[in-house]
Amino acid sequence: MADAVARESFEVAVEEAGIDHVQDRLGTFLDRDPSVAATDRARFEMALVEIVGNIVEHAFAADAEAIGRKLSVELRLTPDVIEATLSDNGVPAALDLGSVTMPGEDAVSGRGLALAVAAVDDVRYERVDGRNHWELLCRRAAD
């Protein structure tokens, strides 16, 4: 990865309002560099919001102690990529990103992760030391 042009880290509450907060912070972060193509911005934003939405919905769903939990977010922007790293201490995600597909039209859920995987160039998940770690990478379009 090229040296970071911009980097921002913050924590957000794991609740519905946290999704909007992440989206707003991403918008402000990307506004710093007017060379970010609108298509790259849109696809990265969609992927990030979908993953954060899944964390809010699933990472603490079975945890009565979820109140007050925080999601750590790190955003990075280089001339070549837009990246995000997300970390939480919720329940492990039981998934195989290599087998994620769009559900049928009658499905009432399950599209968010498929949309995120399709929108950006790489989505990774791993569980390390009791924490969920998500990484998203979007290669920027050539000028």
C-alpha cells in the first residue's frame, strides 16, 4: 500500500445512529480529496454502510451487555485506494465471504453483505483475540 495521504480513526456506538455517524464521517473524510471519483466514493460508502449495518444488527444481537459497546473505525485514503478497518468485540460472524451470493428476490434479508462484497475490490473478515476485524478495500479509478 502506498503511504497514506489521509487517515482518520474514531469510535462509534454500536447502535442504529452509529451507522449514520460512520456515513457522515466517511463523507467528511472523502471531501478532503476532491480527486476521489464519485463512483469510487459511492461504491465504498455503500460497502462500508452495509458492513456497519451488519455489525449493528448481528454482532451484539444475543448479548444483553451490548449497551455501551463501541465499534472502532479506521479510514485510509491513498492515491490508489480507499480503505477501512473495523473492529468490535461482538459475537463471531459465522460466514464464508467466498460463498456470499445475492439471495433470491423473495428473501427478506441477506443482501447487505452481498452488496458490500460486490461493490468493492476486497472485503475480509477475521476473528483475532476475541475481536471481529473487517477490512474493506476499494481501488480508485484512474484519473
